[in-house]
Amino acid sequence: MQVINLIAKDTIEERMLDTLAAKKNVFATIFGAEEAPTSIKFADMGQSLLQKLGDLLKTPVEVELALAPTEPAPVAEEAAPAPAPTLKDFASLLLDRLPNRILLVRKAPQMPGATGEGIIVVVSGAPAEARPAIEAARSEHYIENMPQLHLMDSEGFQSLSSFVPALAAAPAPKDVAYRATSLPTPAPQADLLSARRKRAGEGLAFAEKRLALADLLLKGDFPEEMTRPLRDALGWSLTSLLALHADRDPSSDLPSPRLVQSELVERGHIPAELAQRLAQVRDLTAPPEAGEEAVPLSAQTGLALLESVRELVVLAQEQIVKTGL
């Protein structure tokens, strides 16, 4: 809609329109309206308006600024370091994950060739079945500086204790996080050696009896019949020597050649030259296989085999005496 104002010239309406236009121009100039004019023209009453505006601008305007005190920004506190993982907490985690399987959780003593800290975990049953869960718990509990894990069953722990005196001795309370009452306490090292010497001595006594029977049969001109007691004497002698230096019981059963080589020959308990002669005793006293013809031994061969086993018995007896000194 468009409105048109018709105003006669030289009338009061014309002067009022000029006054309104002047006021509008002053307002737009001062307050910066988009349609502010580039110049202001005053007519008639314009001089009085300009005078009032000048008086207004000369009046000082007091401005009070209320400045509220600002509080300093709070300083962010440093996060407290996470507590170091403890062996006791690790044992509790294992007991939750594997109830009724954990027998012992303790700090491992310094072992030859081992670097860094270690943890011994003894479980009931097969250790291989529990290993994935135990290793997962170790990775979860020890994020950094993960200790080495020594996982074994109770028999393995007893065997290890016989070789490591620190395990057989009474541990410090802080080194043991959990111990089941069903786990036997390792015997002192002196008691273990004494028990081994006793078992080895008893086994050699059986070896000497079978060796005496073989000698009697050989002298009675029965070389073929001597092979069985001679083979038994070899079995009792080798297993008695193993019982002295490892955790096993003597018997007439012959240990495997690999076991004899690794546990007795390579460790210096049996000379290599004697081990070769004993291997010949094993081969020549073996019973013939099905369909194989039994060839009797000569008296000379039987005597050589007999002397090799007797030398082994004497060697084992000397080592029993040395371990007791």
C-alpha cells in the first residue's frame, strides 16, 4: 500500500514536515542506520534542534563499571599414579579364574641363566591345560614389566626344589602369595640327598645280586643263561645312578639310550668309553626277536660284558659316597 501526503507550499504543514525530516536525519546519522544521509540540512527550527543536540553532547556521561573479582581458574590436579601390581592380587585373580586348580603362587628365586623377575605357579592336573588362562591373567594384571612365568605341576615343583636349594628352604612370607594346604612342603636339601643315596644304594644291592648270579652261570659254562640276570644288573645299575642324580626310583627296566646319554654321559657321571661298552651289553643281552635264531655268547664275550657292568656298579657306589661327604 502506498500513502501520498499532499502539502501546500509555505504552510505550517510544510515546516512540520521539514522538522520531522531533520530529526530523522539526525537520528540516522548518530545511530548509524543503514539509510544514514551523507549530509543534514536544517531549516527554520533546525538551528534550535542543533543547539539542543550540542547541549546534550556537552553533558558528561558517567559510566560505572561493576568489575566483579574473578576467581583464578582451578589448577587441574595431576592424576595419582596407578598402584603397582602385586603378587597377592595376581594370586587372587588366578584363584577366581581357576578355582580348585591353583596350588602355589610364589616369587621365583634367581635361577641360573634367568633374567628379570619370575613367578612360580603350581597347578593340579596338566599344566598345559591351564597355561592359556594363566598367561591371559598375567597379561591383564602386569601391563608393564611382565614377570616370567614358571608353570608346573606338584611333581615338577618337587623335582625343581631338589635342584634349587632356595625352593627347598623356608621362603620369606612376602615371596609366597598363596599356598594350598594340599601341596607338600619341600624337604630340606640334606634330606633329599639322603633319600636319594638310600634309593640308589638299595638299587645297587639288587644289581650286585643279579651280577653275582650272572657270574655263577658263566662259570658253570652257561653263558646263554647269564644274559637275563646280566641285563637285569645293567638296568638296576643305570637306574640307581639316575636315582642318585635325578628324581626317580631304581628298577630292573633299562632306561632309554637317550636318557642315559643326556643325564649320565653328558653330565659326566659315566665316561663315554664305558657308555659305549654298556651299550654293547644292552644289545647282546637283548632277547631275540620273533623268528630270529638265538646265538649263544662265548665265554670270553660273556666275561667282557660282566666286567663292564661290574665297573658301572663300582662307579655308582663311589658317587654315592662322594655325595655324602
